[in-house]
Amino acid sequence: WVVSLVTVVREYMSNRVIVSDAKQYNHALNKLKKKQGSTTLSDFEVWNLFPSVGSKLSLNEKLSLIKGPDMPPGVNGKPVFLEKDLRTYVVQLVKKGWKEHAFNEFVSDLIPLNRSLLDPRDEWCKYRNYSTQLPRASVVICFHNEAWSTLLRTVHSVLNRTPRYLLKEIILVDDFSNMNHLQDPLYEYVRKIESIILVRTSHRLGLVKARLLGIKYASGSVIVFLDSHCECTAGWLEPLLDRIVQDDTRVVSPVVDSIHEDTFEYVAQDINDLRIGGFNWNLRFVWEGIPQEVFSEREHPAAPIQTPTISGGLFAINAKFFERLGFYDDQFEIWGAENLELSFKTWMCGGSLEIVPCSHVGHVFRKKFPYRKEGQTFRKNFVRLAEVWLDDYSKYFYQRIGNKKGNFGDVSQRKELRKKLNCKSFKWYLDNVYPQIRLPVDDAANGQIYHLTKGLCLDSANTLGNLRESVILSKCHSQGGNQYWTYTKYGEIQRDDLCLDYILNMITLFICRGRVASQIWYYDMHTKAIRNKNSNLCLSTAKYHTGYKLVLKRCLDTSNQKWIIENFDGK
Ligand code: LR7
Ligand code: MN
């Protein structure tokens, strides 16, 4: 790839932890101090100094928009609520932010770039003695059209909460953004900050190739990756580096806390109810609880814990070890699969994965991706992953995508790498690292469930929490995915650990509850009816002006109650 612009600026080297480094900011700060004849500024005054690019509103206007007394907005990670009755042009600004970023950019812009956060660490963490030989880290942050305030808050949180001697540099990789604030204004802003390298790609690389590019500029012996909408908390880096200095084949992840997409509240995970990483047979990363056996053997809830997978965005890895693992598959496009690739190969090729609960980093979780078109699946990435690492288990993934692999390119080099590194089998990984995995039930029927004549399939986007309309009827597409079901020999209709359920008069997906009657569905091969055991009602189509809906009705052997469960042989 061609790099169009590289800037390394080390204007003022100093050992102090810099609170906020933009020249413009310091200049304004000094001016204000002089004017007031004081040396300290209130939080409020500091907040007022930050130019907010997103909303060009006056201070008074801003103040009038925000509910509640907290100043500056978002202080200590608190949520920011907007007043109910906003002027039309403000409503428009808020809408625009949501549309462009799928989070509340307007609110984010109201919060200082260097806002304070509470220390989310357990007391146990604060008395740890970390190695005196901690390595230095290069922090790589890739972004495509990120909002100004989330990107720079990520950067400032690193600068503010990382001891200088541990931070080699921050590498910002701009993956061909076209938003104005990320052009000259970003360059002007970061060039005044010591130890920031801004790399821009000359065409859209996608997150994996952008990371590979960032790695080339990393000179620290450890590389830390962050998404471009994160906030690091006190002492986040030391415990990660400490695990790596003890064993450089460890790949370690902080606890990923949540920054609310609407209010930007920082919500720390309770480490007594810690989540670790798993995956499902769509090859998507999922969060899971800690298995009981592991839980009871732990030294302390804040002690590092091994995990089958990591979420992929926030982690630290020894640069040499990463190189030995062949970094990432460089044919991965835009988004997805690299997290599991790294997870599988770390375990299979001699390393290990850990979550370190003494390290907390927040991330803005969002429900959709602004850069992703509806229906775009990045299938190629997942097929490449399955081809290289899953051995015979790849069949479970292929069933999920209707066995349509598409053109996934050449994977021979990645297979060679696996051989050269003498990596263990996927079976070994499942048996030893992820024994709690749910294997698809082989003796059940797997596939679509569709109406006999209407060409409509049971379809669910699989989101727990949205009971109403979580299961719908849509045109059959034979691509697996949201129309892929498992009909077990006990009569459950499942998707991973969720079961088709009839509760509160709603047909929905709910956690499988051990074969309760509301989750048992009898299929009659002759009448083709699907009858719910608890209610004794049958699945039916019902016509509405918006199209067909899935409902339960008294069993009457009518044409709207005739279904086919694919691959069901009557057993
Ligand atoms: O073309 C692109 N170029 C980019 O540089 C597309 C994205 N990106 C950047 C983007 O600006 C962001 O900083 O890549 C980063 C990840 O993209 P997100 O934040 O839009 O997606 P995400 O939060 O769902 O990403 C999760 O899954 C991805 C799969 O490829 C990556 O592994 C992300 O790093 C991962 N994020 C996390 O693990 C954060 C923890 C939350 C979880 C789960
Ligand atoms: Mn993200």
C-alpha cells in the first residue's frame, strides 16, 4: 500500500504526564490563567476551553441544552442527558451525529476530550507489584470516519493515563476517511503532540490492513491496539505489560467496559460477574460467563483469567510473537474474523489468551456500523478463517451459510504458516481451551423452517431483549444466517443457546431453559403442523397489510399452518 503522509513530531520531550497537549489549548489556558492571576482552573473553565468541532454553539447555548448540574458534562464518566425541548436546528445536529456515527456524536462533543473517569479497579489491583522491567508499548489506533471527540478522547485518555516511560508512541492510522475534521484539523491538532505518528492510507484498506500498516511504524516491543472510540482508565497499561513481560506468548486484553452510545456514561463491568470470550458457529465473537469449575479455582476475582477468544479491538501483544504468528491474514477485508483468527492461532500455536481484570478500557458499543451496507456479510473473511483453522469443524460454519463459500481467494500461504508453526488441531483447541462450546447437535435437523407454499422462512436476528417481533417471516434466502435453525430430537427449535419460545403471548427467542413445555414444538410429518406443547397452539401465517406475520393459532389443519422443517427425517 502507498502511504501518502507520515508525520513524526517530537517537539517537546518531557517526562511529565501531559494533561492536554494541544498547543492551542495550552496557549488558551495560559492566557486565561494570566487574566485571572491564578494557577488553577476549575473543571468548568477547562471544559470551556476545548473547541468542539462538531457543534459550533456558544457556551451559553450548550449550557442550556444539558440537563442536570454536573460540570463539566460527563465528569467522572457520568451520563449526559439533553433537555427534552430542543430547538429544531439542535435536533437536526443530534440526528446528523447518529446517522454518521451510529452513536450520539452531539453528546460526545459536549464532553471534554480529557474528561475525568472514576478508577474502576478492584482494591486488590492497587497493591500489585509490577515488574520493574516493563517493556514500552506502541499504541495503534485505526479509524475510518471516526467522530472528532471520540477519536481525540481516545488519544487523550492514553496520554493522560499512561506513564511516559511506558509509551513509545501512538500511531494513528487514518483509513481513508473523507470527513473534513479528519483532514487538516486533525493534522494540525496532533502534530503538536509529542510522540504521535499519523499515517494516512491512499485508499480504503479495511481495519486489518490498516492495522498491518500501523504495525510497520511501531517501534515498541509490545503493540497495543485500541478502537477509535475508547477511554483508558487509571493504571490500564501496567497490568497488561506485566503479564507479557512474564511470558511473551501471552496475548492480553483489558476488561472492556461500556461507554453508552447515547449518554456516553462510563459503565464499568463488575469483575465478580466477569465476561470472557467465546464464539458461535457463525464465527462471531460472543461474551460468556466463566465456567463454574474455573470460577471456583481462581485466586481472586481480579486475577488474570484465560479466555478462549478475545473481542479483538483492545489488546496487547509482544511484537515479535505477533510476527511469529504471521500477524493477520492480509486478505481480510474491512471488518470481521481477525479477532478469531488471532484467538485460534494464539492457542493452537503455543501461546495463550488472557483477560486482565486490573486493566479497564471503555468502548462505545453500537448497534450497527455506519460504514456497513445492509446485508453486507464479509463472508470471504470468515470462509478464509474456517478453511485455514477449523479442520473438519468448518462444516458447522458452512451449514450456517448454506454451504455457499463464494470466491475466497487463495489460502495456501496461511495453511503453510500453520504447518510451519506446527500448530495443534482445532479439536485440541476445543477439547482443552473451550470445552464449554456448544457443538451443533448432529442428530437433529439443521436448516430452514419454511411455509409449504408461500416461500417464507422463520427468521430471527437473534437479539435477546427484544421479545416482540424477535422472530419474523421473511422471504427464504437459503443462505443460512438468520434463517438457520436446529430442530433437536426433544422438539426444541434452536439458534445457538436460544430457543424458540412462546411466552406472554409472544413468539420469541429466549435462553433455552431445559426443555420447558413452552419451548417444545411437535412436528407432524403428515399434517405439516408445528404445535407448541405448552399452549397446544399451531404456528400459522397471518396476513397483515404490511405482509405476513408469524402467529400461534388453534390447530385447524388449514393451509396457513403447513410447514417444512428442512432435513427432518421423522426421528
Ligand atoms: O474499514 C474500516 N477501517 C477501520 O479503520 C473499518 C473500521 N475501521 C476501524 C474503526 O474506525 C474502529 O476503530 O476499526 C475499528 C473497529 O471497527 P468498529 O468499532 O466499527 O467495529 P466493532 O466495535 O464491532 O469492532 C469489533 O470487531 C471488529 C471485527 O473485525 C474488530 O475486531 C474490532 O477491533 C472489535 N472491537 C472490539 O473488540 C472492541 C470491544 C467490543 C467488542 C466486542
Ligand atoms: Mn468499536
